Amino acid sequence: MKRNALTFQKKLLSYFILFTAVIFTVLWLLQTVFLQQFYDGMIIQNTVSAADSIVSQFGSDRIADYIDEISRENSIVVYVTDTEGNLLYSSDEFRKLQGKHNEREDRGEKAFKGDRLQYRELPENFGTFLQMLRTSEDGTAELRTDDLYAYGKYITFCGEDAVLYLGAVLGAVGSAARIIRTQLLWVTLLSVAVGFVLAWFLSRSFAKPIAQLNEKAHKLGDHQQDLPFTEGFCSELDDLNGTLNKTAEKLKQNRDFQNEFLANVSHDLRTPLTMIKGYAEMIRDISREDEQQCAADVAVIVEESDRLTALVNEILEYSELQMTDKEPVAEQVDLSEIVTSVTDSFENLYAKDGFRFVRSIAEGLQISGNASRLQRAVYNLLDNAVRHAGEDKWIGVTINSDGQTAAVEISDHGSGIAPEEIERIWEKYYTNRQRRGKGVSGLGLAIVKQTVTMQGGRCEVTSEPDKGSTFRILLPIST
């Protein structure tokens, strides 16, 4: 597989540089190549808009001042003539009134009279413009050359037909464009330099947390847990760091579980394997000729094989519970039916050995849970009771409810549990260490607690030495 040699920081830096280059290329095109076209378009648009504004103000007693203001603001010349081309009024951006206006009312218009600066002469192209206006169908005309744009229309002025003419200079952006180019060159050089420095710092800021996460991901399997990471850069990277931390914690738990598994189960596995091997060798070397002794030795091998199978099954079941990240699939189950079914199985198996199973099972208790796992939990409690039953071999099985919680109680008349062991009885492997030979792997009660906890319940135990014990699981009733 071909490996891309560019790092994240270099790629991000190159993208910033490319972005800057594109932005300034577009800016140069707009400010140099297309500036004149944009300028001419705006001049034409402003001229037409100015003409419409002047026409809308005819009838005002301040029309002359308004024309002067429009001319000054838009840098255009304005002429008002009669239909024969005789000048009535003119204004440009330098026009100033020097006298007072003599007013007369004539259809709401104001006559332009008084002491003024000398009127500006009509432009040379006015005759051509006037001819175009006369042949126009809509009463407007425009004339454009390389240097000039003229626009006008017929108007009513002082009760008579007149002509409004507005002229604007085109192509006047040349000197301004040279200034803009010079300024833009310096702005570009300065902006590129500043942009490169900012891009370098930004790319470094982006790359630093990603590099930290990359290093943390590479070392998830190591014992280093507190690798540095600077939070706050962005929420996505913070979430990713949190995910890596959870993954590291789970890996640590798995590693601890593996170490504990090897430390605690190695002896339990070695013992039945050693006995199986030893009795097999005895059959081969000593008792194969003695049919009665051989049968006894084979019975020991079968018993130890069953013990080994049970041990492995419990270890695998507990490992599955420890490794799962999801809650078991919940469904409506009849807890009374589950307990009755498991109790029937034990009674059929152990009745021949003198065990008595005394029941008090309320019928029809429905809960939300996983039927197979609940069945396994009840099985483990009954198996524990059988293994620790007293001389009377009495086992009590009770189910009752307070309307909100279903309680399953498994009791025996055995030797009981010492007070100091009550708090630790649900721990994995604890039973096997403290009551050697009584259980299989020491995982039975740990499996019960893990199963019940995952289904929203809790476990309890009460016991008196030499009188027996009662193990209780409490589960919420479905509503």
C-alpha cells in the first residue's frame, strides 16, 4: 500500500496557502481586470437612477438645489433644454448658486431665474443625442462612447415640453486603478506573509491534539494510562479522547481480569487434571486386571471430568458477563414458572439422595428480563444450597411479592456463613478460597450477582452460623 508522506500539519498548511492564493487571485481580477467594467456599469446605473430622481422632484420649489445636489453627489452634468436645444438650466459637481431665486407659480414648477454662475455650454454630442431622443419610441435615449455616457428623456418643465440630459465620464478609473494596483501589491505581500505565519500556527494547533491522540491510540495496550492531551480545542477531539480513555480503562480491566483469572483458576484446573491423569495411569499400570478397582478408578475419572466441565462452563459464563457492553435483551417472563422449572430439575436429580425441596411459590409473577440468564441465576443459587445443605438435606424455595418487587429466596439448614464473610460472599473466587472443596470455581454467586444487577435487581443474604443461610434476589415487577 502506497503511504502518503504528507503529515496532517503539512496538508493543512498547504490548504491554507492554496486558499490564500485563490482569494488574492480573485481579488486581483476584481480590482484590476474587471474594475473598469464594474466602474462603468455603476456609473451608468447611477446616471439613470439620478435622472429618475430629478424627474420625480419636478414641481418642488427647490428643484434647482436638488439638481445641484444630485449632480454633485454623482459627479455628473445635468442640462435642461427646450425641445429645440436651447439651454434653460445646467449644473455640474462644482455648481453653486450665488443669488436668490425669483419664484412664480406655473403648474407647480419653479422658474430658474436669478443671479447665477454662467451656464455650462452644451456638450458637442448634444445634437446627436437630441436626434436620438426625437426618434425614440419611449421618450428616452442614451448615448455611449469610450469616454462618455449620456442619458435623457422628455420632461415637462414650467408647463412646457423640455429635455433632461445627464452626462457622466467613463474610463476615469485609470489613475485610480494604478493606485489600487500599487496598494493591492503591498496588501497582497503583507497578507501572504501574515497568512503564512497564521496558517503555520493554526496547522500546528490542529496537528498537536491529533498527534497526542495518535500517540495515545498507539499506546492503548501498554501500561501507560496518563498520556497528555490538551482538551478544549474542539468537541469532536474531546469526545474522541474520552472514547480512548474508556477504551484504555476497559483494556486495563480486561488485563486485570486476565491476570486474576490465571492466578485464581490455574490451581482449580490443575487439580482435576492431575487426578484424571493419576487415576488413568493407575488403571494402566495397576488396576486394569482388577475389575472392581478399575471401575472405582474410572468413577473417579468421570467425577473429576464432570467437575472440570462445570468449572470451565462457569469460567466461560462469567467471562461472557464481564466482557459484554450491552444489557441483555429484556422480555416479559414468568419468574414463578422459571423458579418452578429449575426446582423440579433439582428435585428429580437429588430426591434419590434424600434432599427435600419445600416450596412456597406465588404464581404468575411477571418481570421484564432475560429468561435464560435468570434461569442460570436460580440454578446457581439452588446448586449452592445443595452443596451447603445441612444434615437434614432441607432446601427451601420461596417467591413472594410486595406489588413492586419480586423476591426469590433459597434457604438451607447448613453450617451458615461467618459474619465477617457476609460482605464478601458475592465476590468471585472468594467461596473457593475460604471454603475449599465446597464449590466448583467460586464463580457461582458472582455470576448470580452480575446477572441480577444487569437486569435492575439486587442480591441479599442472611445467615446464622450452624443454623443455615437464605440467599435472596430482588427483581422489579413489570407494570
